[in-house]
Amino acid sequence: MDQRPKQEPKSFAGFLRGKVGHMSFGALIYSQWEAFLVGIFSGLPGFPGMAVRSLAYKMLFKRLGGFAWIQPRVMFVQADRLSVGRTFGVNTGSYINAIGGITIGDHVLIGSNVTISSGRHPIDGEFPPVFARPAEPLPIAIEDDVWIGAGAVIMPGITLRKGTVVGANAVVTRSTEEYSVVAGAPARKIRSRIADRGKPPGPGA
Ligand SMILES: CC(C)(COP(=O)(O)OP(=O)(O)OC[C@H]1O[C@@H](n2cnc3c(N)ncnc32)[C@H](O)[C@@H]1OP(=O)(O)O)[C@@H](O)C(=O)NCCC(=O)NCCS
């Protein structure tokens, strides 16, 4: 049965209780401290800025396996739930929210203005307003050698399997097959990166 309140929160305090009341005080303070540090480091320009970010995110991420090529103005939320492998690249303007946990493998490249959010806003029923509800965590997995094109949106709960290429502006609503190329909204497989996989090798192979 739906346990959600049957009416709008009447006060700002009621709104906050509904939205973040499930978080401990310590978790709230940590999230604000993290937002402050990400905000400071995200604006640093050039390669020196990238090197500082790589060092800082080694401490803020749950795991960072190697150097991270993170361009300016990339936003991370709940970075302590983000686990990343080796040679990780993200371009300007991307937003990565690890509220539900995000695991990223090795050699993953993310284009500009990509949204990867591992939380979902519950929408059923009239009350309370969607804005006043806490996000539901749903983990995302991005395996090795994935490239996500500019402007793509990766939905909560998705797995991008090894070798996936996501086209520019795709909206990925389903998990992908290994080495598939997906595009469109909703994203559909347009081809495989390994056309002859599974066939016996031809003469001279
Ligand atoms: C997905 C992608 C890798 C496919 O490249 P490709 O295999 O060479 O594909 P093609 O250009 O031959 O296109 C194949 C078909 O898919 C369609 N298509 C390609 N990319 C698409 C996209 N992003 N969205 C929707 N359809 C797309 C093409 O229109 C074509 O359709 P058609 O056969 O009906 O004409 C590429 O188009 C892409 O989007 N790259 C991302 C670029 C980017 O974001 N760069 C900056 C970030 S680092």
C-alpha cells in the first residue's frame, strides 16, 4: 500500500523532512562538504586543473584506479558512491549522480553534457509533489571500454556492457549488449562493433 502522505507539505520544514529526512545528519553534512570541494575543483583550468582534480577525486570517489581526464565543469553528486577504473575521461558539462551507486570500468570515455543519474523520482500519485519526495536509489554499471556520446542520458538501473558505444543525444532506457552501438531516444542497437563475432575464422585467419 502507498505509505506516502496524502497532501502537500504545508511548511518549508515539512518539505525538507520529506525530501532529506531519511538521511543522517552526518551524511547531510558530508554531502554539503563534498559539493563545496567538487564546486571548487571543477572550475580549475588546463592540464594543471585536471591533475589537481585527479588527485582530489582519488580521495572523494569510492575508488579511482588511475589518472582521470576530467575536464572543467563536470559535476559529481555523492562521489563517495562512485567507483571508477583506469584511464577515465569526462568532457565539460556532464552530470554524474551516484546516489544509488555507480561502478565504472577501465578506459571509459564520457562526452560533454552527458547525464548519468542513479536515482529515480517516484511519480505515482498526486501527493506529495514530486519535488518533495526523496529520490529512490538504483545502481548503474558501466563496464570497460564504453564510449558515451555528447548529450546522452543514462537512466537509473542501467548496465552499459563492455564495449558499448552510445550515440550523441541517446536516451538509454535499457541495458545494452556487449560491443553494441546504440542511438536514439529511446536508444536502440544500430549495429555491433564486432560484426563477425562468434563465426568460425575464415581461411588464413
Ligand atoms: C553512434 C555513432 C558512434 C555511430 O557512428 P557510425 O557507426 O559511423 O554510424 P553511421 O554514421 O554510419 O550511422 C548509422 C545510422 O545510425 C544513425 N545514427 C548515427 N548516430 C546517431 C545518433 N547519435 N542518433 C540517432 N541516430 C544516429 C544514422 O543516421 C544512420 O541511420 P541511417 O542508416 O538510417 O542513415 C555516432 O553517430 C555518434 O553519435 N557518435 C558520438 C559523437 C560525439 O558525441 N562526439 C563527442 C563526444 S566525445
